[in-house]
Amino acid sequence: MTATLLVGTAAAILVLSLLLLAARPRWWLSLPALLLSVLGLLVMVAEGPHAAAEIWGERLEGVVAATQSTVLVESARAGGARSSHMAVRHRFGAIVCYRAPEAPGLGAGAPLDPAILAAIGEAASATDQRCRQAPGSGLLRQTQVRLDEASFDAAQPGRLVMLRRLRPFGLFEWTWPVDAPLLPMLPRPRLGGDGPRVTVPAVVTGITIDPRGRGLLSRRAYDYAVPVAYVRLRYSPPGHPAGLEGVDAVDAPSVGALAVGSPAVVTVAAQVPRQPRLLGVERTYWWRNVLVEGLTLVGLIAAALIIVGVRMRRRRRVSPSGSR
């Protein structure tokens, strides 16, 4: 699916949802229509410039100067005691250089001139050297693009790429590879298993303990029954000799002997090399931390079903006598 088709579909969904809301339907139709309209608007904002570049943008040839990969263990604020729960996010990107005759607009920059680097006694980095190999003529400029995991693995530094560039009114500037993924900030669901896993050695580079978080029935923070440990690991799976970094969430009591720099052993699947599984640890936090609230929720649902069943049974008993 291209960005133009995605934005067009989102616009059609937005228009239909607004028309449905204008007709003032019942609440069980209004709520999905409202959610679809918000979703369509967000997709149009996120991929609108990309779609415009597919229609009106110019094509340029550039070079991948460097790739960037980070794994973040970020906190999301909860209510009540203002504690947090943690989330693991991988971010992938690349620095792309190209040449164009016009002055760069907002969103594009120019690498440092070699004369300036020589004047301050600093050697040009490998990224700067690759950037100056950009084909074509004109001013040299660079930009950062967001990628998903598959596109990141394919974007090798020094590789030539075809770009689309959009310059509305000559003030702003957006640039994407022609095969840039749609909505790269969203994780892609995987159907089926991840394939066989292999065992590789690893080194612990960081440990983050999360002792509190939100529950299922309330946004108020509470102490976990089992604190969660997010263990950051560095390892070299097959096909990635330079090494990768990943994070595994485990029970905190089971990693008490680990520290930064400790050796470890992980299993990695070829299809998801950045999702390691640490060996010799426990992972019971995902059900033990929500056990009480889960049982409470099941009890409430069971009580509601019993009440509805009793009321329906009474109505059936009263209905024949009332019809005589």
C-alpha cells in the first residue's frame, strides 16, 4: 500500500464517519464512528506529506551516510501516586545525504564544511565522508528518516537510494526513500511463530526495576506483587556480527545476581533478532501482577450475568399469569 492510497482510505473513512455522526445515530454506532474519525485524522496528519511527495515531489538520488538504532526503556505516567510502568521501544532511522540546487528549507540541513573541520583540528567522520559521496550536483544536504526494522536492516551505510523530496512554497522540505515504510512508528503484528531460536552469549548493559504500575480496573498506581526487571543486553546473533541491543522483561527477584557487565545467555529468533529471551530467569509477573484485579473482574462479570439471568427467569414466570 502506498502513502497516497493509505491517506485516501483514511480520508474516506473520516468523511463517512462524520456523515454518520451528523445523522445522530444510536450511541453504539456513534462511538465506533467517533473512534474511526479520530484514527483517520491521525493517519492523514502522519502520512499526508508522504502522500503529497508521491504525487508532486521530485525524485533525487542520495546515499545512506549512517544508520541509527536505539532501544529505550521509557516510563508512562500513572495516576494516583504518580508512579509509572515501563515500556520497551525500538527506534530505527538513517541519515541520508543528497544534492539539490536550491537552498535547504526547514527540515533539511547541511553537513559541516571540511575546511571548518580542518580549522578546528577535527577529522571528518565516516558519516561525513559517505555524505560527500552523494551523486549529482548542487548543494550538499542531509536529513534523518524514520525506518522500521526491516528497512533498517536493508539500509547499509554507503548504499545509494532513490529519494522523493517535497518542498511546499520553498520553505519546508521533507525527504523520504521511495521505499520508505508507512507509519514506521507503529509495530507490525507477526502472524505465526518467530521460527527456531538459537542460543548466543550476551552481556548485561543495564537493568531497570519497575516496582509500581497501573492496574486493569483503575489508573491509580499500586505496588506490584512481583517487581519487573527490564534487562538490557548486548549480543551478536547470526547475521549481525556487529552486535545488537535488546531488552527482556523478567521477574526482578530472579535477576538479583546480575549486574552491569555480567555475562548472560539468551535465545534469539532469526525473524526477531532484537527480542532476546534471557535464560535461567522467571516470567510470572504478567499474570501475578494482575491476578487480584483479574479475579475481581471475573467476579463482577459473573455477578452481572447471574443478576440478568435471575431477572429474565422472573419475567418468564410473571408473563404467563399476566396474559390470563
